[in-house]
Amino acid sequence: MIPITINDKQTKVPEDLSVLEAVREQGIYIPTLCYHEALEPAGSCRLCIVEVEERGRVRTAASCVTPLTPNMIIRTDTEKILKIRRILLELLMARCPGLKVLEQMAAQMGVKKVRFAQEDDDCFLCGQCVRACSEIVGVSAIGFSDRGVNNKIGAPFLKASNVCISCGTCTTICPAGTFHLERVDNLVSLHRYSNEYHQEKCRVCGDHFVV
């Protein structure tokens, strides 16, 4: 156990926790989109940003990828931090208007309008599906492609993956609820692309698999 201070309250927590885990253990809300307990943290959405102070030096950091140090001072609710989170959420809402998970966060964080030009996307690139496919399923059937504003998630070369086992982990873990495997008459068009693969039913467990 190591001593830390969270929002002016001193406490002791296990040393192997991240800042996010330590803060949530104290019952303090920190928004996240890319974080999932079953996956390695990525720090990509940046919504979990906090202010940390170590040896008199203050900096902002993504709490999910920041390890604890003894006597660390953590501030989760300063005006600067709350303003950064609200701007980040506005940008995400501009990219993906109408997503329920973002609207719920907006209500909780006090974001009442979006000041940026709206796009028409349903993926905010949290990467949970990509990491789940790699870390949990172990096949890496999907990944990121292109860069910058053209960055997107899908199977390599926009073709149906030949390693995808159609387990649905990517669709289950997607916090936006917008990643789907299209199924039509026992055929599956993987990752919303046109290539189709035949599915058969396992005679032992009853689950379907792609052949």
C-alpha cells in the first residue's frame, strides 16, 4: 500500500493500480470510452484525463495509463480538467452525432451543445474491438487503417477477414453499439464489407463458425 492524495483527501491504495483504478476505488466518477477492465489500457480517448502532482511538478495525464507513485497528488475535478473533458466530448459528439453513450456522458458532464461542425460517423475509434480481437480472441482480424481524419477500423484491405471466427466479441465490447457482423441466410458479411463466408454449426457445442 502506498499513500496518495485524491482531491485533497489522503488515502492508501495498492501500488499496482493505475490512477484511474485508484480513483474509481474511492467512488469518484471519471469518464472513459476506450477503457475496459478485460483489456490493456490504451489512453486513446483521453476522457479520463486528470491532474497529477509529483515532487512539486504538476501535469495532466490520461489516468488509465498512468501508474501510481508514493505521495502522488491527484486532482480529478479542477476547472481546467473539466473543461478539457467537455471539449473532448464535444469533438467526439461532432464526429458521431446521436450516439446514446455520448449523449449520456454529455448529460452527466454538463455538455449542452456541440460547437463544432458535425460529421456522419458511428465510430469514435476507441479501439476496444481491435484490442479485444487481439488480446482476448487472439486472431487480430481487425485493426486501424489510414491516418488522421481518415483513420478507421476494419479488416485489412477492406476485405472480409480470413482469420475471423465470427465470435462476435468485437460487437459485444463496442461501447457505441455500432459494430456489427451482418448475417443473412447463414452467410456472414464480416465487418460490414461485401465479402461473404459460409457458416456451419458445431455438432459438439452448437456455436457457429466460419469456413
